[in-house]
Amino acid sequence: MKETIAEVLRFVEENDVKFIRLVFCDIFGTQKNISILPGELPRAFEKGISFDASAVRGFMHVDESDLFVVPDAATLSIMPWRPSQGRVIRFFCDVKYPDGAPFEGNARSLLQRAARQAESMGYACKIGSECEFYLFETDEKGYPTNIPHDHAGYCDIAPKDRGENVRREICLSLEQMGIRPESSHHEQGPGQNEIDFKYSDALSAADNLVTFRAVVRNIAARNGLYATFLPKPLPGKSGSGLHINLSLFKDGVNLFKTSGTEHSQEAESFMAGILERIPEITLFLNPLPNSYRRFGEFEAPKYVTWSHQNRSQLIRIPASEGENSRMELRSPDPSCNAHLAFALLLMAGLDGIKRGATLCPPSDFDLYRASGEQLRDIRTLPKTLGEAIRLAADSDFVKAVVPKRLLDNYCKEKQAQWERYVKVENQDQFDHDFYFVNI
């Protein structure tokens, strides 16, 4: 629903809206919100609503704690699981200083800037995500257990697949909110599910992913279940990935259009830019110690390679034509800050185009069964969060894209998490206690 401020205020008045949620994310992508009554909405649009930014991880300190959220009128959405009488609506917000200047820690504005740069170069980037998650049983008090919701496998059906009705409810709720799921199915792991989305502009795709995670958690809870986006919740089982499909349009033409194995030079340079920078930005695509337990297993990538259709690769070109032609990046996981991740990927691709980067030859073989000789000269993704932090902190590219305040605060928090992680005796228990109940 794309609305102007005047149309939004009229909608609120005519549709019995009684409660308004103003949504923003911290630098790690965790959704936050402030709720206001309809009478406060004009002030929110004009001046913003203040909040204590020192209480939000990675934002501000107590000596300079005031920030403001300003709703984006174009993101109005009705919360479909709330009553139809006395409706609740939601807006995504920009975060600003008291003088109206954009706050550097707001990754949403960083993605908007990346999209504007693409536009200034004559390109429009479209993004569609494929997001995996697990459903677990809850105990008598509603707290999550370690028991998966079912023991079905890839694309199984009911009654073996017990998540069918939950996925349907999620998809219908998203549709009511103006988000277009393309497909849904059971994934390989016990209790693991996947929902894929129609491509959209980069900002909408990131906003939609934040909404999706909230909808999944709410619908799961309504069904007596617990949903987690932890990348590797069950050792020895399939990890949860966030496959990101990117296409690039110029003058209305998809530059990833395929003719056999041929691509446009711009599309190849875009891919080359991402492949070159991927080790440096992996911290933001895979931000947890647990993220690195997923790599190299159950079709999750490990090597910096690309190919057509081959699911063992970091980037694959799916078998598709026309407007659906795209590259699929398979390393990210759903614990990331979508706005920050998408901004870095877009900027890496655009940097590749500006430099006329040359795409390396494809790796047209199964990386999981490859010989040591075949793998000898192939770069790998970072093996641990600690390595990813070091690569990001030393990267001139990351420093040029990510504002210093955001980068410093992000790396400081992640370094503290990594140091705690390496000191514990039982990392499985640490993942459960620290991440499973929060991601």
C-alpha cells in the first residue's frame, strides 16, 4: 500500500484505526517498535517521536540519548491478526537526530542511499529472498523446547509435514499485508520450513523480510509453537539459509537475461564485485558464531565460486529466463540485518560494474566431492566469526560504505560475542541459551 501522508491520515480516520506501531531496527536487525494513538500520527510525520536511543544496542550513549523515529507513509500496513474493530497498523520508520539529520546507525537509510547510487548509474536492483526457519514445540508455559515440530523432509506432505497449516497462515497473513509469497514447502531438516518471495525493489525486500520474521514468530506462537531463525539450531541437521536472489535492470531490461551460459558484461561485473568482496562482508551476512557451523554442509556453501544451477556453489545462476533471470547468493543466513546486508551486496556489485571487474570462470563441478587439487587455489568464506570480524574491520570497502559509528559499534559487539563464545566449554548449550531463544 503506497500512500501519501494525507491519504494515510484519511485512512486512519475512516478505518477505525486505534493503535499505530512505529517500527525500526537496531544495527543487528532486531525489530523494535513504539506504539502511538492516532492523534499523535500528524506529529510523528512532522517531527518524529522521540525514544531513548541509549537503551538500543549499538545506537547512542546516555549523554546523547535522544533520537526520533519518523514514519514512512509508503509502508502503511494493517496487522491482520489484530481485531478488525479498533485496527492496528504499522509503519517502517527512518531514525533521525533531534535536528532532523539522518542517524548513521539506521541501516535502512544506508540501503536507501545504495539504491539511489544504483539509480544514478542507471540501474535498478531487484531482490527476492528465500528464507528458511525451524518450528519447535513449546512446554506447558509456552517456552521453547528442543523438540522439532515434525520429522518430515524436503517437500514432504501432511500428515508427515505438520507445518503445512502454519505456513499457509503465514502466507495468507503476509498477503493481507501486501507482501507476495511465491511458494512455501517443508525443508530438509526436522521442523524446518521455507517460504520464498516475489522479487521487489531492494528497500521493500528488506522491509518485507523484517515483517516476515515478525509474522512467522507471531503465527507460530498462535499455534503453540516456537519459530527460530538460528542458522544451525540442530547439530548434524540442515542449517537455515537466507538465499538472496538479485537481478539488475537497465532501461527496463534484466541484465541477467540468459542465452545458454552467456550473460551481459554488466551482470558479470556485478557478480564479480560481490565475489571479490564477499569475505569482507560476510560478518554482516552471517553475524553469529553459530552461522559458521552451517557452512560446507547440506548444500550450504564454503568456497567463493559460482556456476549455473549447481547448488554446491556460493553463487549459482538458476535455470530461468526473461524477467526472472538472476543470480542466487547462497551464503547469507536469516539472522542478518537485511537492510545492512542488502546495502553491502548492492554496493559491492555496483563497485564491480564501475571498475569493469572480470568474472572468474565458473566452477562446474560438485565442490563437496572435489579433489584437493581442484580446491587448492579456491578462496573460502571466513571459517569463524572471529575471522569475519577481522576481515570486515580491515576492509577499505566496508569502511567506505558503512558509517564509522555503525561499523565501530557493530564490530565491538560482535567481538565481545566471539570472545564469550570461544571461552565456553559447551558451545551447543551456549547457542541454545544465548541465541536460540532470541533469534
